[in-house]
Amino acid sequence: MENRRVVVTGIGAVTPLGNDIATTWDGIVNGRSGLGPITRFPEGVLPVKYAAEVKNFDPLKYFDAKEVRRTDIFEQYGVAAARQAVDDAGLVITPELAEDVGVVIGSSVGGFTSMLAQYDILRTQGYRKMNVFAIPMIMGNGAAGMVAIKLNAQGPSYSPVSACATSNDSVGQAFELVRRGAAKVMVAGGADATVASLGMAGFEQIGALSHDDRWPPRTPRPFDKTRDGTVVGEGACCLVLEEMEFAVARGARILAEIVGYGQTTDAFHVIAPAEGGKGAARAIKRAMAEAGVKPEDIGYINAHGTATPANDPAETAAIKSVMGDLAYKIPISSTKSMTGHMMGATGALEAAICIYTIRDGIIPPTINYTTPDPLCDLDYVPNEARKGRVNYAINNSFGFGGHNSVVVFKRFE
């Protein structure tokens, strides 16, 4: 059976830079930082001062008051992003279409905030005082389930979990579902609310977090020699993927086409990348092979770029091993320098950034970049966006456990 072409027609987002994709994109191209002081737990609990929290989010725009009490904040973010994406696509999910619309929305940890809160109630007040909806609030597929209910999407629905590669895998797997005809439309992405004491304490214990305490923040600093770790972020991003012929027939505005997806595992270490970025390089090669593109075709790479000592050199090495000498001519940026690391939501947002880069001809910067690193010697678009036509863009996402996920986007023709 011939594979179908798959296009993106809508995007929605709730991020540290704004509660919609337009505000977020404006922040990205203007190099704004989404960081601020941590408000989710008391100062002094951890030796880090900043996180990239979502600000001024109102769940009552998407839920009634009773539903707000019965959902975790990551589910609320996910529903908001999905609703925005469907509206952006101009898509009406009729009863006739519902069975051909699916949802793939992942989360790295699920309802972390609710889990901590409900455990505290159990410990201090007993189980009878717990929220009756504690399990639906905690479970990792909660956002996918809530989105399907809200949209009446009755096609394939599930939640990948591949740590920080989660939502890039959501996009890639939704692409595969549409391409083979399992659905006409997929809502794909990720949602996470990981600015919480327990999770951040775990990252602190393995030395992954930045301790930079300057104001305004000059962290994270991906690919910079002085980088000292990542900054935890949160939020959600969803994309609407459609079979091309269906999208064209309904007169949809098409933002970009998805043409390749590569997925590999390092099988090396639970938190450290494989030496020389070998696993990541294989994922990039697979995605490019499926897309039928060569290094000279690639106009932009949105890097995983966590600003940790291990990730950035490994990713740089992976790009070099695939692109050869052309690696030095490809603009690369880590937009985590502005959004922080949104964990299971970050890949989908960076996919959206690739799409907008193609659409607008604006290549996002890597902010906070001051000191070149001999191990990271490519073009990271330091500090200021630049104009440039991009026909193909690659999105890299890598996760603890050795998960590597790469998606290739193309200007639609």
C-alpha cells in the first residue's frame, strides 16, 4: 500500500514564553528568556533559584471549575494546547469524522504535582481525604485521555514515554499512523508540569541543573564552554497532523509537511549519551534516509541542546558524523536557552519551532552564548535570530534511557 503524505495544519502551545504559539514564537525570535524565580515550592529547598514556569495560565478557559479540581495541571496544559491546535487548523470534528481522529500526547512523568499532593494527604490525613480522581490525575496518559474526550476523537489514542524525547516521538508516531492510513487526523504532542521539588531534587542529585544565580538569568547556556546545566521548564505543545489529500480537500492552510522520522536507542547508559553521539547519529541518518534528503538539503537543525556537559558535545559530534564538512554550514539552535527544558513537552514545541522557521524564514537564536567551546564548534546562531530560507528542518530530541528521536520537516509544495 502506498504511503500517504502527512502535513501539519495547526499548532497550539502553553509555554514559559506565553500561553499560545504566537506569543511563544515572538519570544523565541526575539531571544527572550522564559525563566523566573521558582514559585512552586519554597526558596531554599534546593540550591537552584530559577525555573521556566508557565505564567498566568487560566484553566477555566478550557475546563469548568469542577473539572479543574479533578485534573492535574499537566492535563490542563495538554487540553489547552490541543484545543488551540485544532482551532488553529480550522478543523471541525464532526460525528462522521470522529472515528478517524486520534490523539498521541505523551508525558515524561504524568501528574507529578498531583502525586506529591495526594501522597501528602494520604500521609497526614488518611486515604479517605484523597481526591476521588487521584489516579486519573496522576496517570501518564491523562492528557491524551482528556484531549480525546474534549475533542470527541475516537481514533487511535495513547501516550508514549521516552523521557525528554517523548513528544518528538508523539509527533513521529502520529506521522506513521496517518501515513499508513490508521487515521486521517492526529493530534500529537506532549505535556509536562515538572517544576516540582521531588523531580528537580532528582536532577540536582545527578548534577544536571544550572546553579547560575544572576539576574536577569544568563542560563541555560547550550553549547557554551561555561555551560553548567539545564533549567527545568514546563508546558505543552500539540500539532494537528492530517493526510494531505484530506487537508487539501477541506481547504486547510498547510504549515509544513513531515517527511521523515528516525528512532534509535543508545543501549549504553541510563543517563549519559553514547560516546560520540553514535545513537543520535543513527537516528538522524534514519530520519534523513526516510525523507530522501542529503546534508546539503538541510537548512536548519533544532538541537536537543540541554546545556549539560555531556549532551552538547555528543550532539555536536553526532551532527558532524552525519553531515560531514557541511555540518559547519547548517544553522543550529537550542531554543531551550529561552524555554528551559520542558521535558516531555519540549520535543513537540521544538517541532513547532522548526515549522515556523520554515514558514517565516527566521532562524531562532541560541541565547546566553558568550564563550566558544572547542568541542562544540558549529554554527549555533548565537544570541540573535537571522533571516534565511529553510526548505528542510530537522528536530532532534534525546532522552534518559538512551532514547533518540528525530523528525524531518519540509516546506510544503
